[in-house]
Amino acid sequence: MLRSQKIRTVAPEMDPLRIGMGWTVEDLGKPQILLESTYGDSHPGSAHLNELVGLCEAAIGARGGKAAKYYATDICDGQAQGHDGINFSLASREVIASLIEIHAMATPFDAGVFFASCDKGMPAHLEAIARLNMPAIVVTGGVMNAGPNLLTLEQIGMYDAMYKRGEISEAEFIRRKHSACPSCGACSFMGTASTMQIMAEALGMALPGSALMPAAGGELRDFARKAGEQALVLAQKNLLPSQIMTKEAFHNAIVVHAAIAGSSNSLLHLPAIAHELGIELDAEEFDRVHRVSPYLLNIRPSGKWPAEFFFYSGGTPAIMEEVKSLLNLDVLTVTGKTLGENLEDLRQEGFYERCHEYLKNRGVSKEEVIRPFANPISRSGAIAILKGNLAPEGAVVKHSALPEAMRKTRLLARPFDREEEAIDAVLTGKIGAGDAVIIRYEGPKGSGMPEMFYTTEAIASDPALSSSVALITDGRFSGATRGPAIGHVSPEAADGGPIALVQEGDLIEINVDLRRIDIVGVDKRELPPAEIGSILLERQKEWRPKPVKYRKGILRVYAKNAVSPMKGGYIE
């Protein structure tokens, strides 16, 4: 007996209450499918999702099931930038996952279809799916079109910094702002939204080839219908996420993450999802896999093309074909088949030929977007985990975006306790070549772990700073971030981590190849490691915690209970 029917036998109010909202008596006995989405007028990544939900609902009804729509609207990291709204971003992942848990547990269903597109909605749905461990399938909301001359949103931060420095006119700045988002869907670069859509497919939880389709295209709508039909199959087979999102599936996802130079925020999201399944996914696993997995995808912000070209080049399956030798092809997926079987089916069905027609119309070859395994952009992936006396538990750097000169360098510490102070110093010329801009008290317990996007853009868009200044923080970065940025420094300052002890004039040494980040000097003078250790111990004795920033509401709950960024920043 299906779960929904068992519940009817113990909850006599269930039937009359559902009849009261329009269900028929016949509907009561059908397989019941939960439709969860982040739909809402919150941003382009969610505003179109209800159309996909409706198509899925109709497909379920046509195949003898009954669907019920629930909503957990997400926020937009882009609209939250530049003010305290971004502090709520990571906490919103936990809230959305918990609300979905409440929906599914209060009124049990036989399976679920989960619709999301963007930075926190996408990982929140995967986190909830893992926690619930009910038959489930993900429909990703696709990607928006690029604007005129392939303009995409991540470039707006650069133009903002240029406008503030007087390098472009206000009219030019406004024209670009008004042209960067011409349609619904995730922003058209390999930020967190695009990355996590691909991760959903790489984990086996979305239909093959469905991640990051153009949101305005008909193919995405076809996949929404197919997902509804497949949800009924999953319900009958009782195929569970724990059978799909295995340790091997997470390994596959990290290989794909390396190949696409995915967002560093994935190091917060994939461990949080794995944690719900009882799988330990530590940061070193990312480092190990990225060391031996090639970087292939020529998509912004690290590459040339907007993200809509990803699907035109064959999408996640095309990436997987290139890195097939590094993947476990026997993992199970939501199709009920293995990954290897899915890839073979796509080849037989002419999937790649259909995708490549779009590229032909634009005069671009597949190899310009997805490089061959034998001729990668880089022999190793984009992410490295650094450790040292500044970050004993680790820090994350997207080293594919680092200038060569910054891979091994020694810089002068310029610490700031708030991002607002740091960006002002950058824009007013108080930061110079050879400085390390350190922004602290911005971790999960400090302020909710906001993104440092505008500060990174201010540095990256300034030719005098972009190859000689590093940004180091216990906060995190936008997936659109480029340039020398090191984040997730752990333990964070609010916990008394060494980043809280850094003083003006300390020397910071970064060595990406050795995976090190250390304080190596004081007052601009190099000192022996033992002496540095003694100085840090003395500073630790003098250190006092800062007053709690949020005394009520969700950020108080989040700050009090969040684990280290290197563990995933989830609520324990």
C-alpha cells in the first residue's frame, strides 16, 4: 500500500479536508505527488516556475496520479547584495529545507517533484530531499538568455565599480543595468545557481540533460512533464534518494564541479546535503578530486561564453562524456537506470545533435565551450583548500581565477571587521599593491556568512589591484566572483579563529601549490614560525568576542547553531 493510502486509514479527517479543496473521491485513492517549488515574484529564477509546476501537475493527472502544490519562495542573492539583506541568504537555505520537511511530513505523499533554479533554493531542495528520503525528482528552472552583446549580470558589479571610479558615464551604467537580465531563469554565468542545477543532475536527482536549459525554451517544459510522469514510477518502485545520492554519486558530482569550474559555494552546499544522508564529505575530498580532474568549461565568469551555451554544447551529459574515465558509471539515477545507461540512451536518441544545432546558428563550435579531456583549459580543477596558522580548519580559493603572480605571494595584512569598511578603503585608494584585504566577523556566527561580491569586483576591476591584492575572509563569495579571493576561513573570527587575531602590518603568505595560508611576520618583519605561534597565543589571551550582531529572529537562531563553513554551514 502506498504511504498516502496508509495515512488515510489513520487520519479520518484527511479525506473530507481534501474534498473541501476540490478533490474528487476518486482523487483520494490515486498516488499522491508533492510539488514543491520556490515560485514567487522574488526574482527571475523563480518567477516562471509555476508554469513548469502546472505542466508537471497536468502530466501526473493524465497518468492517474494526483498532485498537490506547495511553495517555499526563495530570495535573490543579487537583489540582496550591497546591504544587510545578503546576511539572510545562507540562513534561508536552512529555512527553505525545513519548510519543505514540514510540508512533506505533516501530510505524507508518495513522491515529490522539486522545482528550483537559484543559489539557495536549489541546494535547499536537495537538502530537504536528502532529509526526507522519499522518492523524489528535481526539475531545474533553467538559465536566462544573455543580453545585448552577450551581456550578463555578473558584469554589472564591474561596471558599478567603473562608474564609481568615474570611468564610465551614468547613462552607460544605467543602459547596461537595464539590459543584463532579458528573461527568466538563473543568471547566465557559472555562479552558484547554475552550478547547483548541474550538481542536481550530476548527483542523479534530475533527468539526464535537463540541467541549465534555456528557461525560455520548449525543451524545459517537456522535461517538466516527463518529471511528473517519472515521479509516479518512483513512487511505485519506492526508489529513494539514499539509493541515488551515494558516496560515489557525490564523487561524480565533484568531478563535474571541477570540470565546470563551479562556484565555491558548492563547498557549503554539497557537504550539507551529504550530511543529511549520513555521508561525511570533507573539504579535502574536493581538493583531492580537483587535483586530478580537468577544468573544461569555457563559461563566465572564468571563461568566455554565457551559461546558456552550456546546454547548447550538450550540457551535463557532454561534460560527463569527457570525464567518463573519472566517473563511477554504475551509480543509480532517478531514471531507474545507471549513469552509464543514461549516457548511452542520450547518444542513441540524438540528444547531442539537437543541442549542437543551437551552437551552429551562433557560429560557435562545441569545443569552444566544452574543451576535450585531452586539451583542457587546465589539467586540474578550479578549487583548492588552503590550511595554515591563519586557517587551521581550512579556507577555499578558486585558484583558476588567480593571476599567476598570486599563486605564491607574500602580502601585507589590512584587516577590517566589516565589509563596508573594506570596500570603502578599496574604492578610495587606501589599498595598494601587495596588500591583503582581510574581512572578518562575516562567517555564519558573525553575520550569517554574506557574500563579499562588491569588494571582490572592486579589486578585480581595478588593473592596479587585480594582480597584486588578495581578499581573505571568513565570509563567502558570489559564484560570479573573479580574481584573488580566499573565503570560508575557519575557524571564523566570531569563534576566536586566528583571522580575528590578525593585525595591521602582519605578513600573510599564500602558497596555492603547497595549499598553505600562514601569518609569517609581524610589523612587516618575517619571524620564525615558533615566534609567530607565541605571538598568536598572546593575542588570543587578549581577544574578546564581539557583541552578538543579531539578538532575535532567524539570524540569531542561525548564528547560534551553524556549524563551521568547512563542514557546510548547516544548522546543527
